Amino acid sequence: MRDGFDVAGPLPGAGFGASATWREPGAAALVQAAERDPGALPSALAAANGLLLLPGMAGMVQAPELLLRLSQIFGTEVENYRQTGMEPHWVHPEVPEIFVVSNIPGVERQPPARPDPPLTAEGHLPVQFPHRLGWHTDQSYRRPPPDVSLFLAVRPVPRGQGQTLFADATAAHAALPAALKARIGGLEGLHVSSSAGRKRAAVLAGETPRVLAPHQRPQRQPVVRVHPVTGKPALYLCEYGQMDWLDGPFIGMQPGPHGDGAALLAELMAHLTQPRFVYVHEWTEGDLVVWDNRCTSHAATWFDAQALERVMWRTTVSGNPGAAYAGEAKSWLAQTP
Ligand SMILES: [Fe+2]
């Protein structure tokens, strides 16, 4: 407990993460407490290896500026999606720092496909790559990449669907065999937006790569990122949808879906997403989950979008990517002449 916050971890069934509650109920009370002691929640996030659950935040739905205020606790810059070219129907009409993730009419963002087969041989939700696909860390195709994401369950779907999976990339790095750790120590991955036409499926389908503007081009990122707050190394990787499968996935290795780089990526992703490093979050209305993109990966899961409507709000916080990015201009902003 620190100044009124109760922090309990790890999260159920996981080796990391924590849940934080404030003794006065409600979103407004929590945000005011967080602002009075702005180091408390970021410290709890760091101590929990980058995953923090704040339940009971449904009051933010009627007061969306509270989500912005809470986001500002976690870093110096909260992305304004209206300024960064997000499709207007994905941006909250009153608070443009909120990215609306939903399948409702007018937003139309569909969930990922169900894994094939939908359950593991033991009857569990698949979490491990490549049975589970879609593992990524947010906006890794940008330099500098963002620090922290906040995700609020405005209207979640019932338990058993529409979960979010989180992997502890710090613990996964620590558990790597020494030889593999040494092999990837100085390696860089090549990350790119899934919309750039360089994802694995596009390359396998033989699609003609489109010409990318400078601000859309793949960005290199260290495979092992040292966290600027904790000093701990963590795996920093995505997979089929957010690596460059033409020139990558790794710089200096054989490129493409059949190269040595692909084999190494598959090995690392299967390691990172082992059930022992993963937490499965089943959403309750008003849950707010904060994750640190510098030391976790996550994946969305399928839900029945024909029968169910899901509404989630996301904010993205940046400002402390680490010394390796010092002084860099934002790669994703189109240069104005
Ligand atoms: Fe994400």
C-alpha cells in the first residue's frame, strides 16, 4: 500500500501483473488520488513487470476526460489521434486522445479470427504462438515507440470471449538459454504497420509491395530492450502482422518467411508466449488495464461479433523510450515541406 492505494499481485493464474484499488470507490476519486501522488501508479506498474489492473473505472464512460487525466500520470505525452491521422470514426468525439476499439456500426473494427483449432488439446484457450496469432507491442513500427497503453472496458463481451492476453517479456528474457540470450543481445528487428503490405500473409501471397512514404517505412528496434525505469532487459518483438517480412524480420539475417530470421522469430515468440509467462484477462465493465509496451506483449482474442457488441477505449502514452532513442524525431509524422 502506498498513500491509500492497495496493490496486490501477481494477477490470478499469472506470474506478473498487479491489481490496484483506491479506498474511495469511483474513477474520479482514483484519478484525484493518482494526481496527488503521481509516482504511485507508475511505480506499481514497474514493480508488476508492466501490467496493472484498475477495476471499477466505469465512471470514466460519462467523464472521458478522467481517462485522459489518468493517462497523463504515466508519461509526458498522450497521443492525440486527431492529430496523428487516425480514421475519424475511430476517435472519441470529445476527447481525441481516446481511440475507440469496437465492432459497433460506425466504428466497425472486427476482432481477430478464432485460433484453429479453437482450443488446445487440453481444452484451454490457446495462448502460445503460433497457435495463437496477433501478439504485438503497440506501435512498434514507430521510433521512438510509445511507453504505455491504457485500455478501458466500456462495454465488454461476456467471459470466455474477447479476452486480452499479456506476456511478461522481462521474465521471458530472463528464462532464455544463455546461448540464445547472447545471440540476440545486439540484434535488431524490423517492425512495420500491418497496413504497409509487408506482413507475412502479404509476402506469402506474393503481393506487390507498395511504395512507402518516409514516415510509413519499417523501423528497426532492439530485440532486447532495456527498460528505462527498471533497467531490466525484456524481449521486444511482434510476429506475423507487425514485422517486415520482406527485408526482415531481423536486420543482418536471411529475410523473408522461409529464412533464418523467420525461424529465429518463431523460436523467440513461442518462448515468450508460453503459458507460464502469460496472463489472460477476462474483462468486466469498468476494468482499466494499463500495460507497459516496453516490457510486455499482448494479443486480442476472438469474440462473436455477429451476436455481440464490444466497446473499448484506448489511450497511448509516450515520452520515456530510453537512451537509445534520445533526440530522435518522430518517424511516423509526415514531413511538411
Ligand atoms: Fe495492441
